[in-house]
Amino acid sequence: MAKDIATRDADYSQWYNDLVIKGGLADYSSVRGCMVIKPYGFAIWEKMRDALDAMFKETGHVNAYFPLFIPKSFLSKEAAHVEGFAKECAVVTHYRLKNDPNGKGVIVDPEAKLEEELIVRPTSETIIWNSYKNWIQSYRDLPLLINQWANVVRWEMRTRLFLRTAEFLWQEGHTAHSTPQEAVEETERMLEVYAKFAEEWMALPVIKGKKTANERFAGAEDTYCIEAMMQDGQALQAGTSHFLGQNFAKAFDVQFLNKEGKQEFVWATSWGVSTRLIGALIMAHSDDDGLVLPPKLAPLQVVIVPIYKGAEDLQKLYDKVEPLLKELKAKGISVKFDDDETKRPGFKFAEYELRGVPVRLALGMRDLENGTVEVARRDTKEKSSQTFEGIGVYIENLLQDIQQNIFNKANDFRNSNIREVNSWEEFTNTIENGKGFLSAHWDGTPETEEKIKELTKATIRCIPLNNKQEEGICVYSGKPSKERVIFAKAY
Amino acid sequence: MAKDIATRDADYSQWYNDLVIKGGLADYSSVRGCMVIKPYGFAIWEKMRDALDAMFKETGHVNAYFPLFIPKSFLSKEAAHVEGFAKECAVVTHYRLKNDPNGKGVIVDPEAKLEEELIVRPTSETIIWNSYKNWIQSYRDLPLLINQWANVVRWEMRTRLFLRTAEFLWQEGHTAHSTPQEAVEETERMLEVYAKFAEEWMALPVIKGKKTANERFAGAEDTYCIEAMMQDGQALQAGTSHFLGQNFAKAFDVQFLNKEGKQEFVWATSWGVSTRLIGALIMAHSDDDGLVLPPKLAPLQVVIVPIYKGAEDLQKLYDKVEPLLKELKAKGISVKFDDDETKRPGFKFAEYELRGVPVRLALGMRDLENGTVEVARRDTKEKSSQTFEGIGVYIENLLQDIQQNIFNKANDFRNSNIREVNSWEEFTNTIENGKGFLSAHWDGTPETEEKIKELTKATIRCIPLNNKQEEGICVYSGKPSKERVIFAKAY
């Protein structure tokens, strides 16, 4: 099998697209900016969703479902929100088609025009707070801890598979609280959930921080985020959690009777991650031979390729392997015995490499005689001959090793590519010639932030949580600063 | 707690709405025809989805995700399909809003008009077969067994919570095969899956059958369905499975190289069930006190209400119950110990009755002394005092009994409300004065079917599978007939 994928060095961007398309994760569609998530890619999303959903439920959240459509006027109710979201979106203006009187296909029926246009949700704060108004009367109705798994649409002009598409899948949590303290705690709790998920499931180290005012969610008082480093050194925002203050409660007049018997506006949070995480997963770990998937999110964890001639040998190999298949399945490990006769072992090896299956076993007639099996791990590409006896336990441990190793590798790469810079010359040199994150002093003004972005394309990814406080001067303006922030170019 | 719900006899329709709203399953939204599925209702949907998804995967299917939007021209490609689906649908015509130059809110930007309008999917055959064209080249690529969980929109003029809403959630399977036999087998296999799910999970007996040509899915060669009877005797179509022949393959030019080396059009099926099933579940089993939910789909299966005065007694009751909570959870049974001090036991009893929690335990100080506990089952409303010792196993068995009893009750009701009628007078009398399904001879023509519908509002629900063949004469036309079909008014 000729893989025919670009190398990272030659063309990072093409390499990424090749992995998505040739790895069978997704496909382009005939609708501008919309992608098809193919079964192999969707299986990764299902694993992400199930893991996150369990974590949300453990922290007291329940799921619900709100309408796809938002009346246009709702978007205008929160001043900052409308600026951020009411621009590039899909607008439903009519509710009927009719046969073209000229005889060809169908046309929009001009008589079926909506009185008020509907927007396909770009995010659901407005439609949800419009419902919360009816659900919340007293402090007894709080907190309200609701999550939704849904599709959303933002009419992006430049799209990239998984990373930026017009339609994408995500979850959005929307919670309501009786005090600002409780809402801030919730915002931070969910950031922790995201960080834990990224590190333990995706094997992706992240920096937890707050966004600057410029980069905040439209309508938030504070936006927390997790930022990850891709192999080209660029940043990818992997999840956000917003403290919304009373902004949406005021916009939709959601008040509650507090314990003191007074009416008060409700405090809110929202938080979300999306199918963009699949893009992060691919970019963080994969290599020039294809996908490298952490075992916890790999749709198929182990593949067994028999090396044989003729049906009799195949049967012998299968008889040997059958108890192992059962043992692995009983351990909750997904495994496939690939006896497809139409493909050669070498072709299969390359295919499973491309698809990022963490562990590959190969078993031939000599192995049967010797009581051995060849084990290849995808992350390091190491091969070794192992005793077949006890191989189930060996594989179980190996999968854990691989999960940890993928994390360590990404973590080492990330740590060695965060550079402290202390002058404008150092800043611009590093941005132009190096890769990775810059840790630099900034004077705290939006003007300087904008200027730096304009000159270098680097943005402030976040102000890390529990940031070391140190006196310094802004790399651009020379004004005083009390802490370093993280700059990077970003996806 | 004053439940304040209508009775079935007084106002069946209001009774249904009361259960949905007051039972906390769903709410109206500000978007015409769209509902909010509240956490309790969504928890039922999650259980349905998980059970069905496991059954789909067991039968070899995988999930994927296709775009929400369909280019308008796609709908016209299959002649019958466009007639059925290209009428009442949400049409996206623009992709941007802008600030109103008159200063108030936002307006649609006339310059951001799409070249071709996009339709919010009412069903996804067209967009999916447009992708299948790229995925299928040879018989080796077949069968393709893909399912999608998604939201769809049909601009219904008269909506009812769960039963008929503009937006609803569903799953749609779309499979591709190399022979018509294999596609028909798949169509029938998925009908069996639906019937099994309805009977074993929803405790809902169904009649499996085929639709007449009039009632077929737009674009299908054959539509199979399962039909259930609600407590008012009306029919509710609970799931459909379509043999699509080569219609969509021809419309989207999807050909494959068969084993003989010849190009051939692909054979197709599609099949789906939706959140409408929640409506069926409510209507089939509930009573004038509220929801009656089969244990397998109840979000909460067991509730324990302590009867006490003061914190000390409560602690004693909790200490007694704690091992039981652990035991039930270990058995996979969901259970809640309701120690909410702000509500009285009587209020709680009524609330859990309204919400259809299958088993309620009440435990007071006297029970502690006697080693007993009061057990109330929701389906029959029987209460009994049971020995506390061994109550975990008792509950486990009781939940199975309740599941079976709910099915039996619905099954008896259904069977005693299917009536054979043999003349037009009998037919119209029964439709007007009775309730339920009519089993009657029909001459097989669409004209007669239409006429009967016009005169009585009854439609042919299905021609049952494995139907008894018997000579007879059509109740309306008097022409000869070879089998009876099922007529009913339907949701």
C-alpha cells in the first residue's frame, strides 16, 4: 500500500489533510464548509463524547435539548453577544418550496416568508436563557446544571476539516446559579474537567488560563481556556469555560427570589468543546506514516494479522488466537483478527499504521512452533517477539504504556518549545525563526495586544492560572508588567 | 401536591399535554413548532438511544455524521422524493446579518444571498447518497451499513409535543448493497430490531407490516412499519424501514463493479425512529395520575422516601438504607434517597407517581422496629409491606414483573381492540362508536383506500407480515380481496 501522504516537514498543512482524508476520518461534502464525519472519525468522537458525558454527569449535570433555530431578535438582546455571533450565520427566511412553474425542479415559495427570520444556532445562550426564564423562580430552582450535545453553524469563510467548519458538533453546558462565587466555581470546575479529559484521554498536555478581554467569548465576564501545542508549534484552543455574570439573565429578565426574599438576577456560566478536538488529537501525536491515536480514544486498539498460506494454516492460527480474542474483549479491549484474504500482510501493516491502531500483532507458522508472537507498537514503531503465553496481560499493560508515552512525548515537546523572551527583537526573531509558545511580559492593554497581533500574527493565548507574579517590562511598549503571558500563532 | 392533570376520559388530548408538561418531559419554545426536551424527557431519549445504538452495532452498523444542509437541487434528483419532502421545509437563503442602519438590532444582509438555497434536512437520503457515490466503486465496498443520530426539520403546520414537531431528533440508517435480496433482508432485519426494541424496552406491542403504495416513504419501493395502539384506540406508527430499490443510486449515479466485472446500480435501504417514540411511550401506558414508565426506560427506577421527624430519625433511616442503595446501584438499578426536608412525604408520593417512577419505597421508624418497608408499584398502584431483609433481590424481580405487566396490559388492550368487520355498515359504525383497529378486506386499489380515508378518516396502517390469506370482499367496493388489512385513525 502506497500511503502517499505528505511529510510534516515538506507540507504540514497537506500532511494534516492527508491524514484526515486517507485515514478515513472525514470527507468533504457538497455543502460549502460542511464536512462528512466518516465512521472511523465518528467512532473517535463517540469515545470522546462518552468519556466527557460521564464526567459531566459525575459533576452533577444533566442533558437536555433546545431548538436548532433562534429568532433573530434574540441575538440582539445581549449587546456584546450580537457583535460576536450575529454576523456570519445561516439565516432561514422561508418555510416552503414549490414546483418551479417553468417546469424545472423546485423554487422557494415567495409566499412562505417567515415574519421573523430564524438563525441556525451558532451557540445557544439566547434560546436557552429564554427558557430558563420560565424555569427559574426561586433559589430552590438553582443551581440549574444543564448540558446539550448538538450541532451548531458558523458561516466561516476559510474552513479546515475538523478545525474550522461551518457546521460542527459540540457540547455546550449552560448553568444558572444564585451567587457569583458559585458560578465562578462552576466555570473553574468545568475547565478542570476539560483539562483532565485532554490530558488523561487525549494524552494532550494543556495550559489552563484566562483569556484577555479582547479574546473573551462575546457576552462573558471572563473566559477560561485550555491551550495545547501542535507539532508545528502553533497553539490550538481545546476548550473554553465562561463566567457570564448576569449578562444573559438581564438580557432575558431571569430573576429569582433569593433566601432573603428579594428578587435578584441569576448568575450564569457556559462551556464547550467540539469536534475540533479530533483535529487537535491528530495534529498533536501523528507522524509521517499516519495517525497515532492514544489507546483510550482509538476505535480499534489491537489488530492481529495472521501470516499464512492456505486455509489450513489460517485455521491453525485462528484456533491459537481465539482464546486471546475472548480474553482481550473481556478486558474491554477492542481487537480485530484480520483474515481478509484479498490483502497481503504488508499492505495490512501499512493500513493499520495509517489508521493509528496502537498495537499490532503478527503471527505466522513459525510463531506457532515457537510459542511466540510479533508485537509492534504504533507510537514508537518498535517491534519485538514475545512469548504467546500471557500475551493478554502484556497487551493490557502495553496499552497503558503507550497512552503514557504519547502524553510524555507531547509534554516534552511542549515544554521544550515554550520560550521566555525579554525584548521585542527576541520576540520577533523567535516568532519568525522558531516555533512554539512565547512567554513574555505585556503591559495589559488591548492596544498593545492588537499591535503585536498585527505585526507578528501572534495572539495572547492565555494568562496562565496561578501565574508567577514577577516585575518586568512589556516586550513591545516597555511599560511595566507584573506577569508573563503566553503568545503564539494559533489555529 | 395538586396534580391538576386532565383525565383520559374527559380530555384525552389535554391529558397527554399535561403529562408532557407537568411530568417535566418537555416544554414549548419561542420558535414555532419547536420544543425543548427537558432533562427528564431527554434521559428517556438517552436510554432509548443507547439501547437502539447497541442493537444497531450488534447487527453490524456504524455511526457517521452528514451535513445538516442539503443543496436545493439535490431534492429534485429523485422524482418521488421531491414530491414528498421538498415542500414544507426550512430554507436557508442568506449567510450573514448586519447591523440595522436604522439603528435597531440586526437585519439580514441582502448582499449575503446564497447562490443556491440550502434546505435544513427533512431526511438525509440525498446528501448521503451524494457521498456514497465517492465511497463505492466495487462490490468489495459493499455492504455499507451506516447510521446517523441527528436532528431533522419538517415544517409541520399542526404540531404536538413529541408526536409532531418542526424539529425532532431521530436516527436514520442508510445502507448500500450489491443485490436486491440483501437489501430486502436488511430492511426486514431492521424492522425486527425496531419491533424487538418496542416490545422489550418500551413494553409496547406492535404489528409488523407493509405500507400500501399510498402510504409509502417518498422514494421507496416498499415501506415496512411497526404500528402500535394508543389508549384512545388510535394507531401510532412507531418506526419505518424502507427498501429503496435502486432509486437513489440512479438519482445520484452510484454504480459499482460487480463480481462479474460489470457496472451496476447499488441497492439501498433506509430506516428510522424518532423522539416521537417518547410520545408513544406516554400514551400507551400512562394513567390519570401521571406517567407510567417501563422500568427499562425509566430515568429513575426506584425512589426511597423516609418518613421521619428530626435529623436523628433521618440519620437512622439513612443508615438502614445505605447498604440497599449500594446494592441496587451495583445491580445497575437507578435509585434515589429523597431526604428533601422542604417537601412532605405525601407531596413526594404524588410527584413520583406523576413522574412514573416504577417502584417507591417508604420507610418510617416503625418499619425500623419491625424490619419492614412499604413497597408501592406505580403500574398497579399496589402497596405492600415487605421484609427489609432481602429487599434488594425483591426489587430486582419486581422491576422485571412491572416491565412484563406493563407489556401484558398494553397487549391485552390492543388485542381486545382489533375488530374484524365485514361490511361497510359495520366499518363505519365501529369507527364512529368504538375505538381501536379494524381488520377488514380491501380491494387493493388506491382509489378505494382514498375514498375510505375521505369518508372516515381511517387509513390503512399496514398489511401485516405473514398475513393470513383468505378470500373475501372489500368492505367498501365489494370487489374481491385475498387478505384483510389494518385500518385505524392515526397520530
